[in-house]
Amino acid sequence: GIAEALRWADRAQRRWHRERDQRPAAMRPDREPVEWRWEPLLESRTDYEIPLPNGAVWTFRELLSSAELQEEGRLLHHCVGTYDVRCARGESCIFAVTDPQGQRVSTLEIHLGWESPKRKRFRIEQHRGPCNAEVSEAAERAALGLLQFLNADDYTEEARKRLAKRHAKYLAQKHR
């Protein structure tokens, strides 16, 4: 309810303040352009097809560069293009979401966080349609299906290691 909405708003505000100086080069005329690229969450794939019980198949394509995020933001008219540093650091994974009819309908951000002191799990950070609109119930169910797939024990460990590698690569590039 309201308490959850306030916690979300507080997290979003803290994140905005933390990242405002790490915006894409196009939004920072005083800095040299940086084109970040990163490895996919799972080595074997970047596209995930998630079927719903009614047989409809939704596709989630992981975005893997500053340019892909900026294009997604341009197509859906929202700010995902500013999330490149967060993705390069291994803090977030962004997916372009396509409905069963092949239409690009939303953008999904997931984050690997602590479920308990000993267990990390993926969770949805945000899932937005064009112009930050709410997503359909079917899109939300499909996103939960993706989380269920990624939170399978064998995938979570691989993803955790790959996100740690992303972070190490980011630090190495940042300090050149």
C-alpha cells in the first residue's frame, strides 16, 4: 500500500541523486562520450521466451550497451537511456519486452538482491510501458515468469558470477 509506495519513492530518489553525475555522455556536454557495453546475464542467451498459461509467448531481450538503452528510451519515451552505468556496474539488467503479437510494449529492470542473509534472488526494480505507463496484467505475469526462470538455483549462481565480472570490468574501464 502506501508504505510500499513511499519506500519505492525513497529508493528512487536516492538512486537519482547517486547517479545524476553518471548520466550518458549525450546528457553531459562537459565530459567525453562513454559507450558502455556489458556481457549478458547468462552466457547462453540474451533472449528469453516466456509462455503464459494461455499459450501466449512473451519475449524479453536483454539490452547490452549504452546505445541499446538509449534506443529503448527513444522508442518508449522514457529515461532508460540513463541507466547504462548501473548496468555496466552489474547492478541492474534491462530487458526490452515484446508481446505475443511482436509489439515492443515495455521495459523491465531487474536487480539481484538479498532475499535472506544467505540467498540472493532477482526481483523487479521497475517495469514500465511507453511514457512510463503502467504495464498490462499479462506483461506483469510474463515478467514474473522471467523472474521464476532466472531465480532457478542453477541460473542464479551463474548470473551472480557474471554480474560480479561486469562490476570488475566497469571498475577497470573507469580507472584507465
